[in-house]
Amino acid sequence: MDLLARIDDWGRSFHDHPMFWSGGATLSWGDLREKSDALAGAIARAGISSDSPIVVRGHKESEMIIGFLGCAKAGHAYAPIDVGAPEARAQRIIEASGAELVLTPETIRELVARNDPPPSAHSADPSSPHYVMFTSGSTGEPKGVVITRGCLDAFLAWTIDEQQFAPGREVFLNQVIYSFDVSVMDTWTALATGGMVVSLTAADTADFRQLFATLECSGVTTWVSTPALAQLCLGDRRFAASMLPQLRRFMFCGDVLTPDVAGRLLDRFPEVELWNTYGPTEGTVATTSVRVDREMLGRYQQVPIGVAMPGTSVVIEDAEGHQLPEEARGEIVIAGPNVSPGYLGRPDLTARVFSERNGVRTYRTGDWGSVRDGLLFFHGRMDNQVKIAGHRIELGDVEVHLASLPLVRAAAVIAAERNGRPDSLHAFVVLAERGETTDLDIRASLLRELATLLPAYMLPRNFHFLDAFPLTANGKTDRKALAATLTT
């Protein structure tokens, strides 16, 4: 598909319809088309190098959407940075991107006001970079994942076909910040299908009263978020079908969906489809998906992450690159048109995990996985491993088994250090129900049950009971914040 031409068609057809809402401000389809054209014209006249990405720095302002689309129309990739990012990190990203232009909501308004004519034609080259998403690097330096127009087209064609979105009638919830690629699932799918985005600001998610007021009047039909947001909302009994009467589907990505959260969502929203997806940033948002139902939850201890999108293969390999049989645990490897060509300006990092096999781009994810009954299961990061008293322990392994216990709603396991080395495991737990039982009795019960599933050396030394986990700006469990409590 010619994505930009399709978006322009929606801009003409739905000129006065809202395309974006956030913090009380609305952007119409017509304004998006006209302002992104004007911005593209201004960018074209700025004289920046043709291969230079453009940094778009803001939060949930409508100008962010104008900026992304204006960059694409001008033939440049955009690199989003949220205003919540520390200044030093933002500057490292700008430097690493090689960007010759940084756009903010203020500069976008100024450039749009010039009303420069847009470029004569949009590039539809599938190999041209569409966006660059910066993720954390193991050395602490952010690395930019290049996603091409072809990668994005492959993702959109799959998700639109699978979900059968109603053209011009879907309202997508956007939770995460735009520098986290789950946002592509809601925003660019809405752009491609003539939909609307309701975008939650940091203020919305920090205040339950404000969050629920926004949700109640949102008209959301497609909920896109990390599972952590749904888990927080489920703590209030008002979060049910009556709050979101138009909702047709939940789509989760970016973190682990637990059986407890899935089960409670099916209880509260019995007519709503529940979809779990998986994919690293390097695989363009999501690569696998599955619709979760009661039968599935009864069959497996974990929620599967599904099957690969058409035209893409996902296999489990050992350290030597040999494909493993069903139920054997190994590294998840993705090959297909949705795989990134690599990291911006870092051929050394690209060569470590990207390759071409039989003419197909391939990415070694660094994630543990296995296949059972044709379904893929995620078992945590391969680098999420610690060594305590000579034993190698996967923290994700402990978390999965702890989260499977009836008393546990959510779990996170942190390795506490002594003298700079991992010394003991601490489990942070959100309980399914509290009751009158003391923390000491709950701890003893959890240890007894966990001891039937794990060897003694993998059992947590301490348990910390919380009402909810702190979240990062990306909507994931803030493990750094949890770890910080161990040293205070």
C-alpha cells in the first residue's frame, strides 16, 4: 500500500472528523493533512541532508502527530524523544541520530504557520527509513533501531487484516510515550484506517480519577497498552464493560501478560476480544499474536505470545543456531520483512544480532522462548541472569512460577547485591486478595508452594507486598524503582 497516499485520502474524506485527542485538545483529519503538508514543505526547504533523521521532541501534543507525518512526507525518518527523558540522555540520542533538525511543538507551529507548499510527491520506497526508535543499550548508550517503510507496511498489512478494523470508525487508546514503539500500534494503525487516537498524558495515568474520567468519555474501541496499565485499572471495580461500552478488543504488547490479568479482563469484559502480542523493537512493534480465551488459560500456566505474522518465521534456536524441537527452550529468532535493517550508524552492533539468511533479514532477539502446540511462549531475557552461590538463576524463570500461584496477581524478582555482587533474591508481589492473613503467613505459604516448582537455590529470601508496581514512562514495571527500595 502507499501509506502516505492512503492517509491523505482519509484527510480529504474525513476532513472535519477528529483524528487525535489528548489533554482536551483535538486535531481534525483535515488539519492533520494540511499542517503536515505545510511542515513537509518547510522541511524540504530547510536544506538538511536527505539521509538525516529528524528528532521530534515533545509529549502527547497534537504537533507530535503532525511532526511524524510531516517528516514522512518530506522523505525523512523521524526519531521521537519524550520530554520526560533526562536532558543528558536526550542530547545523547540527538547526537547519535545525526539529526540536523530538532522539532518541538513550538517549532512545528512556527514552521506550519509559514504555509510552505509541500513536496510534489511522497516517496514510497520500501527501503527508506520511516522512523528510528532509540532503545537502551547494554553499555548505557542508546541505540537507534531503523524501521523502514517496508517494515511498517508489513506490520500494518498484517494487523489490519487480522483485526478487521472498521475503516473510519475505530478509536484507538494510546497509553505509552511516542519514544516507545508500542505507540506505533495505535497511532499508525489509526492513520492507515481512518481512525482516531485518544492519547493519555502522563497526568492522566498519574491520577486515577482523571484517567477514569478520560476513559469513560473516550469512545475507545481498541485498547492498546502494556498489560501493566490494565492491571492498575483492574484494582478498581468500576473498570468494566460499562465504562467502555464501545470497546471491541484489548491489544497488549511490550511486557508480559499474566494469566491473572487476562482472566480478570475476560470476567469484566466478557464480550471483548483479548489479544496478546510479542515483538522486539527490531521486529517492528509486534511479530506474533494470539487471541486469549478461557480454554487457553485453563490449558497453560503462562499466556502464550502466539504465532508469527504471515510471511515471517519465528523459530527457537540453540547457541549454535540449530532449530530446537517443540518444548525445548532456546533463543527466539525472527526472520521476515518486518525485521529492521539494523542500528543507525552502528554496523558493529548490527553485525552481532542481525544477519541475512536465504535473502531474508534475520534478528536474534536475546529472548528465551519455546514452542508448545504450535504456540510461542516467552521465558524472559537471556541476559536477565544472575549467579548466586554458584548457581545461575534466570529471574524471569522465578517470576513466571511465582506469578502462577493462586495468591499472586503480579510478581517481579530483583537480585539484591552485596559488595557489588548478586547476593539474594527479593520478590515484589501484588496479591490477588489480602484478607486478614499476616505478611509472615503469606510469605510462608508462597514459599511452600514455590518450593514444589523450583529448587531451593531459586527461592526468594524476602517478599515485599505492594498494592501496585511503579511504572516506567513506557508503561512497564519500574524495576529500578523496586531495586532502589532494597538500598533505602
